[in-house]
Amino acid sequence: MKNDMECENDAEKARLLVINEELLDDVSQRAKESPRLRMNFNLHESLDAKAQRLLNALEPGTVLPVHRHKATAETYVLLRGRLKVILFGDDGNQVDSVVLDNETGVHGVNIPKNSWHSVEVLETETVILEVKDGPYTPLTPDNVLEIVTDKG
């Protein structure tokens, strides 16, 4: 077997990144320690990559604004935990939702492009595989929906 210095091409140097409990535990621990109560572990090599693939560890209480991606759909596949995914109309009213829960056989969701959405984390140490088209584009004010609730 050749060592790294003796490899003839990049394919021989390739190493598998195994997504196992140890990795999920590590990313979840980082989410717990983060003020945002969530943490990404990017699987793509750069923010310019044509596909943005990442593990997203989320803890209950994390605040993800209602937002949309005008140019791309977004896919979530639940690796562990429980997560409610919510769609909203332009008026801010909820129009659809689903609870991702591997025990009930609901493993993921595809969110159509330009759809207002958010999540509610229902269980600690929730981790999803998140995929959307790249390159990465930060949310701008016109892609965040302010929802006003009557606290009367």
C-alpha cells in the first residue's frame, strides 16, 4: 500500500468522511455551546460550490427566521432527533407543516424554491443533512419575512 507521498493521483489520496454517531455528537455539542443553538458542519469545499451540502445540528430554542431562497429548493433529511418544518404564505400565515421523525417514517422534506419556511426543533441533538444549490448566498432583508403576532 502506498503512503500519501507515493500516491499517483488525487483519487488514490481520497478519504471517506464517515457520518457516524461520533461526528453527530461532536456537531451537536458545538450547537449546544453556540449562542445560536445551532451549528453547521459543511460537506462542501467552499461557499462557491455549486451544491451546498451540510450537517446542521439544531437545539430546541434556536431561532431561524422565516425565510426563502429565491433561486433554489432546499432539502432536509433527518439524521436524528425531531424537527417541525413549517411553510408560510406571503401574508405570514402558516400554510403547511410536517414533523420529521424517523420513528414515524417521515425522514425528510423538499422545500420548493421561493417558499417561505422555518423550523421548530422538537428534540435535543437534532441533526439534519441539508442540501441546496450554491453558491452560498446570505439572507437579505427581502428574503426574511417578519411575522407579527398578537400578544394582546
